[in-house]
Amino acid sequence: MKQTRPLISEKSMSLAQKGWYTFVVSAFSRKEAIAREIGQLYNVTVRDVHTVRRIGKMHRTGRKAVPKKRADWKKAMVRLAKGQKIAIFDIGDQTAQA
């Protein structure tokens, strides 16, 4: 798996506060391989892995608005062992101030 990268969004950041970290992984990767790679990359122990296959959407591009399909991808949500964190998802204790 060479495409593993964190998925940073509002939803993934709220899940990270609950202990679930979200990554974009190769569409053909298995849960065991995902757990092994995340563990090696971030030096953590992965307890659970949930995956979701996402189908690429159609979009129009170019002067003639030719329809093209974006690539299919897979989202993996991992839970780490108690007390472990991944620093890239850490936003601290920020509260909404208006």
C-alpha cells in the first residue's frame, strides 16, 4: 500500500476526538495490511479497522465537457490501543467561541 494518507475533514476530526482515525488507503488493501502499515508508519498499535469502499463520481472536464469517472477509493477508520494518539489529528481542546 503506497497510497495511505490521513483523511482530514470536519467529520474525521470529530471522529479522531473519539479515538477513530480516518485514512485513504488503496482500493484493494485488506484490513490486516492496513493495520500493519498504520502501525509501522505512526508507531502505534491498531485495535480495530473498519473499511468503506467509495465509488468514484462522474464529472465533466475540458472544453467539450467530456464526462470522466474519478477513481474508486477506500476509506479506513482505525481505533488505536488505549492511550495512543496520532499527532496529525490532534487539534487540542478548542472550543467554539462566537
